[in-house]
Amino acid sequence: MELNIFDDCWELTHRFQRLVNDGENIEFEVFCRCWRKMQLQHLFSAQSNHTELISTTLAALHVAKRLSCSRRTNGDIFAASRCQRIAGFYLLYVIYNKQPTHNFVKIEVSPRTWQELTTYAMELRNDSPDRKDTQQVAYMFWRLVQEQAFRFTALDYCQGLDNLVDYDRLETVAGAKRQRQSALIQKQQRPNNVSLTYELEGLQSLDRACQPLCELESAYNAQKLQLAGQVQALPPTHIFGHLREVFTDIQKLLGNEKNPGDEERPTTSASNQLEVRQRVRNKAMYGMEERQPQPQAEELEVELEVSESYQRRMSSATVFQKPLPKDVQREYEMYDYSDDEEDEEEESEITEEEVQELLGT
């Protein structure tokens, strides 16, 4: 908020300077005309609490105070004109009397600032005592002193723990922040690997689109050669051929040089995710990895569509599709055979007891 107040106050001063350059007098009436034209009477509007009102008043008084002393808002000295320094006095008087807090906020001045203010006011009275603007500055300065508007401090504003804003470093910090934001925006706009990949894919698509155009250009050149006496009137063109050569050179520079058999290779990779999973399962279950011969592109696409349509999670129905190794199968049969014998013995014992009971009865 303070930066916007700084900008408004400096814009008011610049407009006042332009009117004076156009022939107006350096008088308070002209300053009030610029004030009304910029509608600075709404400077304290839309403030939600007293703290914001105090902050707005302090920021405007800081600009006026520094401008009256021929200094910028950060304290640096610059060659201010008579019009600008007098505009600083006008702004001090207006802001102090227009503040909604009824002269609660005082003009904090250090000994150096007070010395510069009084020295310039005396210079105006000594150099041009009869001018109306000099008399206006003298009257306003005297009124501010009589109303005890100045508060004499060691520094021009509070720089302790309870200070609101560090006015001398406000523009420097804001400029550094804007610089960091601009650097961040430039970094975000800088092409990364993803955008470069998309651009390379776009170049490859343009390269593929040039092929039918090159064939059409060749056929058109062949038809022009058949016309007798039209060699100079209709010379052969090689626009798309040169364009295709440029794309080829770009691919070579990027390390993506195409081989003659690349166009015949299928676009779908054989090492897809489903096949990798299946090979991992085979290696975990059977201790080996079976590789099937690479199918053709159309067959592979059909197989992928079929497998993906009913793919389900691992279960006994999907795992035990292939025969187990011989040693595992042998152990499984031995355990199975022993279990069968125990069941048969139990069944036989039961049947003998039943027979004895039957015979006993």
C-alpha cells in the first residue's frame, strides 16, 4: 500500500511540475488544481481501521518531507527544482491537515531534516521575499510549527520493533522482489525437457508429413519435363525436398538419425508392461525367462487388445498354466501319494471295525 502512495505523491509532483513548465505559477492554487484532478481527496478512503489510516498518513508525509529536503524516498540526494521542493511543503501542509485522525500523526524530523527544512525556507525568503509562492511556503511552515506538527526525533521515522514500515528501504525491497518475480517468470518461460520433447515430436510429425508432398512435387516436376520448350518457363521445384533435408539434418544433430529399416518397424514396442510382468512371473516361478519370438505389428496389437480386455490379478488359474519343474512335480506327487495312503489306511481301519461289530452282533 505504501508503494502506491509513493507513486501517487510523485505523480502529483510531476503534474505540478508540468503545469509550471507550461507557464503556470508555482502557487498553492495550481497545486490544489492538480490535487483535485487526480482525485486525491479519496486518498484515505476504503481504510478499514485506524492503523491503515496512520500508515497512509505516514507514507505521504514521508514523501513530502524528503521532497522538501531535495531527497528521494530512500534518502538519496537529487537535484530537485524549486517547483518540486515547494510542492513538498504544500504536500506536508495538506496531508497533515487532511488526515482523518485529526492531527494525531506528527511529522517526525531528525536534526538533519529540520536543518534542511528551515535552511531552505530562509533561502526562499532571502532570495525572493516578494513572490507569492515564497509567502505561501513561509505561512504554511509557520502554521505547522504553531500547531506543533513536528516531532523531533533521532531518526526520520521509527525503526524499532514497533515500526510499521521501513520507508527508506521500501522501494529497494520491492524492486528486489519484482526482480525475483521477473527472474522466476523467465525461468518458468524457459523451455524445459518436456517442452523440447514436444517440439521434437512436432518436427518428426512434420518430417513424416513432408513425404507425400515430396512425392507430389516429384510427379509435378516430371510432368513439367514432358512439356516441350517449357524448361525455362516452368523450372523444376525442390522446396519440399530441401525442407525434408533440413529435418533430416536436425535429426542427425539431435542424435535421432533414422535408419532405413525404422519405417518398417512396428510402432508398438514388444517390451511392453504386460510382457515384462509376465517374464518376471516366469522367472520367479520357474527360475527361467522364456522369450517368445517377436510377433508382427498387427498380431501384437490384436494380442494386446485381447489380453487387456480381460486382464485380472494373479491367482491359481493364472499361475499354474505351465507344467512345474520335474523336481517340484516329483515332490508334489510324493506328498500327494503319502496323503492318499494315510486316507486309505484310515478308511480300511474303519471298515474292519465295522465288519467286527457286524460279526459280533
